[in-house]
Amino acid sequence: MRVLLDTVAFLFAIEDPDRLSRKTRTVLGDPANQRELSVISLAEIAMKNAAGKLNLSREDTMDALRRLQVSM
């Protein structure tokens, strides 16, 4: 199944997975599912970083995409 993560779900998945529902954690953890993130989410993360509302470097973001096997 293809799963499109929104920005908040992606951030919770990398920073505080317990904030995700059990069902969401199960879906994200299933290797049969294809996890995807919109390019707009990366822009939103960059804007939040620039505004000082988030402290997540580009390198950390890219590492999280690889670690969670999220494609764009």
C-alpha cells in the first residue's frame, strides 16, 4: 500500500513516534508499505527551520528519509 505522510506525521515519526496512533505506527512499520512524502513537506520543514519554529537540519531530514525508507 502507498502511504503519503503529511509533514506532522513525518516529524512525529522521527522525533516522537509515541505521538502517532498505534495504527499509524503499524502502517509505517510494515515493510510492504511504500512510504512517501510530498516535496511540499520539505519546503514546510525548511520554512519552519528558517522561522526558528523547528530545529531539524537538512542532513537530519535526509537521514530520516533514508532511515524510514520514505520516497518522494
